[in-house]
Amino acid sequence: MAPAALDLCNANPLLMKKRMRLIRYRKIRLALTGACLAVLAPLSGVQAQSGIPTETVAAPAQPNTVVLPTAEKVDREIWHLNETGRYAVRNVTQPTLTAFRPVGKPSPASVIIAPGGAFLGLEMDKEGWEVARWFANHGVTAFVLKYRTLPTPPDQKLFVSELDKMISGQKSVLSPPSDTPAQALADGLAALRYVRHHAAEYGIVPSRVGFMGFSAGGFLSRSVVEKGAADKPDFVAPIYPNMGPMVVPADAPPMFVAIAADDFLLARQTGLPLLESYRAKGKSIEFHLFSSGGHGFGAGPVGSPEESWLDLMYLWMRTQGLLTMQNKDK
């Protein structure tokens, strides 16, 4: 911006406020567009690193699944299988919750998991079912949330063409949002209400329901805290989320965050405003920064440092008292 324009903004607080809002919008938009690069390749049929194209396939079996009341009448979802045999889905119109229950007695805590995909698709395996199985194997009931996504062209060739345009900066019918879409937020809050209402059926405590999400699911995790009011989760864990500033409510739950130092979301961010927002309100937050891993490491490659974040989160849940029954829970 030219010096004269800067002087004008400094002299006019309203103009400065509008400019800061525009800068924030652009940063978030860039983050979600970058998430498309990391996550939407499996959805597009674009060749992955191995050079093997992905496929459009029938929806996999999803036992222990319920449809949320926010569902639309027509099911439009399109499923894909990537080169590693992992599932992803786009054009979700009927949100669901899939339960993963421990074999033995569950801990009182449970967690809802929101996969990422720039709100244009969802990485159901890598950022959903795989993580849910890990929690179930550690005694924590997990629910994978398949939330509604923004519409994309049903025709695969047209979708790939529009995705290429969007990534290259050309005009496209695909447009990552600047914030969590209203439909996704409604589905996240509906999931929290469902789990709490049915807590007795799952052997869990309704005041120990957490919400975690990856990438765009991390945006959603932040939003259910910012805008969830009475429905907000009891703990929250955005994983490689938008690290920008957050409006932290007075009753914000404890937060766990994990991200890699070479994640593009950090490259476009000055400082760690998300952490500072929580600290400024005196709220509990635990933060883990891994030296590598990029964006979209999921549960983490076996043997990598970032693989440890699930163990770290489990220990954090224990120190927060979430994994043991207390008198007030009985």
C-alpha cells in the first residue's frame, strides 16, 4: 500500500478495520486453497506421487453409522479411492456419525473427529477412520463426522478441470470459503448434541465430549468453540488448523494443537495468533510443533516424530482428568 493510503487508514479507524478484515480473509482463503493442493488430489483423479490415478468407487460399508437431523433429502455424494487404498468423499449432503467403540469398558471421554478437505471433500480414511480406530484401541469412544461439503461438479472430468483452474489461480466454479460454512458448523453442533443425548447408550459421560479436526476440520473445531454457545465441546483439538487469531469465549474448553513447522499454514502466518488468543483469555492450551511433516500428515507416518502426536494428545487428555470417572460424573 502507498504511504498516502497508509496515512488514510491510520487516520480513519473504520478503514483500517476494513483493511485488516480483508487481509484476514485473504490469508484464510490462501490457507484453504493450499489445503486443496494437499488434500483434494485424491478426490480429483489427478495423479498422486506414485503416478497411479485415483478411482471413483461405490461408497464403502460404514457400520454403526447414524444420519444426523441436518441431512438434506437428496444424497449426492461421490466416493474416491486413492493410490494407497484410502477413501475420500465429496458432495456430501447427508451428514453422518460413525461410532468406533472400545472392546472393553470405555473411558468416560469421547471424541468427535472431523476430516479435512478444504470443505470441498473429506479424507475419510486418513483423517477419520484411522484416527478413530486408534482412539478406540486406547479405550476412547470415537465418532467420525462426515459433514456436508460445498458442491463440486458431479462430472469427474469437469471437476478435475475446475480444480486445476482454482489451483492455478484462474476463475473457477470451485471456491474455498473464507471461514467454516454454515452447513458444516450446523453438522458439527448436531453431532455434539447427538453424542451427548445418547451418551448412556455408549457408556460415556455427556460432559466429556471432545471435538477434533484436521485442516478444514480444524477450522470447524475452532468454530464449534467460537460459535457453539451451550453446545460447544468439553475439549477441542484442531490438528494442522488455521493458526490465525480466534475469538475465545469466556467458557472456552481446553485445547490441544499439533502442526508441522513446514506446514504452509505457518509459512503464511506471522507468529502464533491462535495460541496468543487462548493465552490472552487465560485458557488452557497445549501446543506441539513438529520440525517436519508438512500439511496433512494424519496419524503420522510410522517412525516419524509427528506420529507421536496421538500419544501426546492421549497423555494430555489424562492430565486434564478426562479419562477417569469423577464423583460429579456418577
